Amino acid sequence: MTRNPRPVSSTQSPLRTAALLFSLLLVPTVTFADEAASHPAPAAVAAAPTDHAAPAVVPSAAAPAQADAGVPADTTDADALPAEDNSLGMAHDLSPWGMYKNADIIVKIVMIGLAIASIITWTIWVAKGFELLGAKRRLRREMLALKKARTLKEASETANKEGTLAHLLVHDALEEMHLSVNSREREGIKERVSFRLERLVAACGRNMSSGTGVLATIGSTAPFVGLFGTVWGIMNSFIGIAKTQTTNLAVVAPGIAEALLATALGLVAAIPAVVIYNVFARSIAGYKAQVSDASAQVLLLVSRDLDHQPSERSAQAPHMVKVG
């Protein structure tokens, strides 16, 4: 018996169509999931060789590291050369004696001359200082003796020690008065005595000023002598720079320092010489003023004696008696 097929309803046809479409949409999703699941295995397989190959890569990476490590070694060697130059430059003895020993022969001669000039300066200061002090002290005592005397004869008896200034002044005045004993003009006698005393005062000043001219010479020339040594030393330093072809300060500085030492010695010799010369100039001027005072005191005694002479002569003159 035959069955009649059921007619397909209109409601079932859309449902089947939707199910078919949904199944078609799920097929790519399932396929993509299967592919994603299949790919991790090759990645894991590839990762394994990578891990095994890593030790092989380490030596290749170590080679650049060693190369990089070699670069500082070369740099260290390159830096060692300036360090050696610095050590050579600083090996110079920068003390004054060391710079003198390393200086040029011309600079050495300049330094020796300036050192001798400095020694002469201090020697004159000591010798002339004691001489001035002693002369001023003796002159003060002699002035007191001259002021106590009332006549030139008393002054000559007081100043009887030869070599003293009072002895020279008094005996020069007495000598001139003896030479002018027959002169009737008292003013002429005073002028001649005054002239002799002035010459004696000038001679005492020149005698006391002896040696101070050396101080003036040293004070005016020593800086220029030191400057000459400095110029010569710097010139040699520049010649050394041209020969070594380096401007490293550690190499150049010792030569320049040696040159500047000459200028320093010149100033050391000149400054004390100028100061001591000025001190002596004032002291000698004061000494000459004291000598002038002593000379004026002697001239005062001469004038007093001349004023007393006419009365003595008139008293001793015989009286004229008129006969017849």
C-alpha cells in the first residue's frame, strides 16, 4: 500500500533554510579553530631548535663583547702616553734650587749676578747702619762738649781726641785764625773760617754717603737684568715647544717657571736696595744737619774770640808820651 507523501508546509521550509545557513556559518569557525590548534605544535617544534641554537649564538655575541673590551684597552694605551708625558713634565724639580739647576747657562749667570747684588745690598745695610748709628752717637756727645766751652781754646782742650769731628772742626778754625793773626778785618776772618768749616761738613757728608750709590745702581738695574733672564728663558721654552711639537702644559710650564725665577730674583734684589737707599738718604741728611750744627757752634766760638781780641790788644798797647 502506497503512502502518500506529506506535503511540505510553508512553515518548515524557512526553518530548514535557516538551519542550513547557520551550519554554513559554523564551518569556517570550526576550520579556523582546527588550524589554530594545529599551529602551536610547529611553533613549539621551532622553539626547541631556537633554544638549542642559543648556545651557538652566545659565542658570536661574546666576540663583539671581546672586541668592545679590546677597545678600552687600546684607549687605555692611548691615554697612557699623555700620562707618561705628564709624569715626565712633573718630574722636574720645581723648587728654586731645582729650577736653577735646570735653567739655561745664560739664565744661571743672571741669577748668580742678582744673588750677588742682593748679598751686597744687605752687607751695605748692616755695615752702613752701624756706622751711622755710631757716628750720630759720638756727634751728640761732642756737641754737648762744644756747648759747654766758652772759648775756642777751651773747646780745643775738650776735643783733644784725634779723629773726632769736633777735633777736626776746632783745629781747622784755630789754624785759620793763626794764619789770619795779622789781619785787621774780623769779618774776613769769619768768612774764611766759615768756608773751611763748610768744606769740612761737605767732606763728612760725602764720606758718610760712600757705598749708598751702589744701592741706587742695584735698585735701578736689577729688575731689568731679571727681565732679560726671563725673556731669554721664555725664548728657550718656545724653541723647546717647536722641537717637541707639543703644547702640553706639563712639558712647557717648567721652562717658563725657570724663566720667571730670574724676574723674581731681580725684584728681590731691587726692592730692598731701593728701600735701604731711601732710609740711608734720610739718615745721612740728618747726620749732615748735626754736623752743620757743630760747625755753627765752632763758628760761634770763633766770633766770640774775635770780639774779645780788640780789648786785649788795646790793653796791651803802649801809651804814647809826648815830650816837650
